[in-house]
Amino acid sequence: MRGFMFNFSFDKRIIYIILGIMVLSMVVQYLANPGMLFSLLISVPGVLIAITFHEFAHAFVADRLGDDTARREGRLSLNPFDHLDPIGTVLLLFAGFGWGKPVHVNPRNYTRKMSMEKGEALVSIAGPVMNFLLAIIFAILYYGILKFAGISFMYSTIGGIVMDLISTTVSINIGLGLFNLIPLPPLDGSKVIMPFLPFNAKQWFINNEQIFYIVFVVLWITGLTSYIITPGIQAVGGWISNLAAAIWGL
């Protein structure tokens, strides 16, 4: 997720209270079900990888376009702790979608070879694209292990854990990438679509940004977001799985 300013003021304490209630409820469920707790622990490496590379991609592309804001703020880094957002990380762990700490950019510093709007779109889409690339890489690794280590490895204790780690990392990267492509502020998709909108639609979108932000919060709190992106995760996951299997001739 990229960083930019909103005129809309929303009390974050409300978000934290709601999140706390949600997490507490989930923790009780996880403690009552050892299998769910194991799944949560397995997802931690995938969450760290997905968020770190997602935010790094934003910072890297912005830096390449001439804006050194992210570099000066220490975000041109692969250290996970430079990129973790408490709410987004918890959501990614428990719900399979979320976000990292926004990368601040200044579009006025972008190269004049393109408009600021296109530059913002490139920086914004860099994060989701990175997640999809990671999903493909880990899927190829998964099927590579399956091809050369065989089914017996998958059913061993160590093999099962390794394969679960890899498959979970694939799913989390797909979830993070798709979630951030939803065209609602403050997600990346809201900036990605801007160059493709007619002028009047663009102005309407900008003028009603506050409303879209409220819609995003409502979708998030009610859990409707999962219903929106789950079909996409399944579709993209299936395509990536088929691609990776085909590469290894499986």
C-alpha cells in the first residue's frame, strides 16, 4: 500500500478497538483448535515475505522514477520490521488479506518522462505485481520439490511442514496482491485505475474519495472483503498452480 494524504479524518482508536475484539475472538478459536494454531504459525514466514517485498517494490520503483523519499525514510529495505503495519499484518495473518506500512512518496519528484499520474500508477501497481511474481516463484518451487522429492517427501513430517510453508506463502502473496488492487482508497488499486478514467470520472472519484474510504472501512469491518477477493484468489491460484505444474511437466 502506498502512502498519501486524506482530507477525511477517521479515529484510528475505533479501528484498534474493533480489531482487538476480532483478534481476541480469533485467538480463542485458535487456542481451542491446535490445527488452526499450527496453520497460523505456518503463515508467519509468508506474511513477512509478502509484506516486505510488496512495500519494497513500491519504494524501489518510486526511487527509480526519481523520488528518494522512501530511501530517506529507510524503506528501500528488505528488513521486514521496516514495513510491518500492526493492523494490516494481523489481518494478513488471520484473514488472508491485509497491508504493510504505507510507503510515502512525492510524485513531484518523478521523472518528467511521464505524467505524475502515470508515475503514481506504476509505483502503486509495483507492490501487487511483486506479490504475484513471488506467488509464481514459490509455486514453481513447490512443484519442483514435488517432482524431484516425490510424494513420499510430502507425507513425511519435515516435508509436510516445508510444503505447507510454501503453499501458504503462495496463497498469502496472491491474497495481498489482489486485496491491494481493489480500487478503493487507501489501497493501490485506487491509484492504478486513475490514468484509465475519463476526466469527469476521475474528478468524481477524487471529489468522493472520503466516501470510498468509508466504504473500504465498512467492507473491512464487516468481513465482506473476503467474499469479494476469495473467488479471485481461487482463480489466480489455480492459474499459477497450473503454470508452475506445466513448467515441471506435471
